[in-house]
Amino acid sequence: KYKDYLHSQQWIVLRNKALFRDGHRCRICNSPFELNVHHRYYPKEWSHDCLDALTTLCRTCHFKFHDDHR
């Protein structure tokens, strides 16, 4: 279901808003390359997903974040 959500119009709009808000830069290292939009927390339902739940991370920082939290 999560993978389906990542193809939805709702996700595309929220992702673009997060990238714009964060200046198309990683919030950790400030890189403008290979950006991912990461959920800081997940909503109970995808229809309640919001910009506050998202942060922009480069691929390297995103992988590091997930490795550190396993």
C-alpha cells in the first residue's frame, strides 16, 4: 500500500511542496543532489499525510538515518 501511495497525486504534490520548502537541499548536509523526501512520522491514514511529517534528505543522509535507527 505504501508503494501505491508513492505513486499518488497526493504524494507527488506533498513531495514537491517539501522540496520547495527545504530549498531543494538536504536538511542535514545541505546537498542539492539525489534528494529524497523522508517521512519523519507516518500518519494513521495516507489521507492525513501532511507537510509537517516530511523532511528532505539526500540519498546518503537518508540511508545513514535508516541505518542509525535499525
